[in-house]
Amino acid sequence: MPELPEVETVIREIKPFLIGKKFWKLEVFNKNTFLPSIKDFEIYLPGKKILDVYRRGKYIIFELSEDFVMVVHLRMTGALLISQIQRNKKHFCAEFIFSDAKKLYFRDIRKFGRIYLYKKDQFLKETGINKLGIDPIVDDFTLKNFVDNFSMKRGVLKKNLLDQSIIAGIGNIYADEIAFKSKLHPLSEVGKLNNKDLKNIFSSVKEVLELAIENNGSSIENFVDAKGQSGHNQNYLQVYGRKGEKCLRCDFILEKIKVMGRGTYFCPNCQELK
């Protein structure tokens, strides 16, 4: 699933392309992608101008004229493309056609992605964005507001890193990378972490996500950017996907376990269990 760095990569590519464009027509290949209904898009989207494009957690938000907002969640395999990289439209869900004849494509292999259209005063609640926690790249992500929020939680480290109501945008890949950089076992109890541990997690969140953004995200399976290109950050992952290989920090063999049903990679030697 595209996480914060992958979604941020897409935003940075599509924003200059889309600002100021007006929707003219929508070609739909999978009606289930659209909420609350495809009829809302057919009635209200034509003629709307794109005023801004930004991100909240893993959501892509299009601020439109006349107080409308369109929201895209890529889910597992969704991709927004400003270049059609495949002639075969088998996995395409939609083509947004603009008044200048340019197009924006939404491709989704597994069809779990969703596109919402609501009035500005409705979209936060209707999409669930209002339940998201702090965004570590967009918001004022300080050590104080992180510690105040994170230290009050219970359960294991990875569970809380994945909790979108605490920190928005972290998924399976970067939760493992953050735990490794923090030198903490993913099953460490949050209630047992000291101030030093929390500082390490805080700094690791920013460093891991910022590095991934610099590398245009991680292309583990299906992720491509808006131009259809793969990211490079998979080449810099320290633990994720490296079961059976040597730890880059201590040479121990990396292991894989299940945490909340998610494959979880870690070093049993240099990541302390608390």
C-alpha cells in the first residue's frame, strides 16, 4: 500500500500539472470507485477548477471551486497518472479529462481505491480524515506533541506506529524501518518506553519518512509515481523485506514475525525488547 512518502511523491508531481485546470468530462470504468455515487461526479464535477492539491496522511485532497473537494485514497494498488503508461486499460478505473484536453488517469489493479466528492464542510467527516492524527510532514510535528500523544497509548510499538489516529501516514514498511532506526523491537510495550526511547522514535519518524520522500518512495510491488516511474527507496530499506539477510548494523540474521497480521521484519540482536 502506498504510504506517506509514496503519496507525497505523487502530490509533488501532479500539483504543478493540475493547478488551474477545469474538469470537462469523466470516463468511468469502475463505478464502485466513486463515493457517495457516480451520479454526484457526473452532476457536480464538470466545470470545477482545481485550486489546490495537498495531502493529509495517505489521502490526496483536491480543493475545487464552488466549495467542492475531491479526495483520493490509493489504498492497496491505486495510482494517479498524468501519463498513460499502458494501452491496455484493464486496470483503469477512470479518466479525468480537462478543458485543455489533458487527462489524469486513475489505475487500480485490485480496485480497493476510492475517490470521494463532497462539499467543503462535509468531506473531513465523510472520508474519515477528521479522525487522523498528526501528519509528521505537514503539521507542526514537535517532540512535545509527539510525546504527549504517543506516551499515553498502550500496546506494542508497531501497533501504535500503524495507528492513523496517532500519526497519519505510516504503514507497514516504514513502521518496521522506524522501529529499526529507533533500536526498539516492534513488540516493545509503549508503556515501558523511557524519554530517550520516545526521542529516538520521534527523530526516526522524520528521518525515515524524509529519506523515503527524497527517493520518490518505495516500489515494493505496484507503486509507481504519476509518470509511471518506480521509486528508489526500496534500495535503502534497512530491514523490510530482508528476512534471512544480515543486519546492516550488527551482522545478525534478520527475522520476520507477524504483528497484527502484518509481516514484520526486525533484528533480534540490536532491537531491544521492552
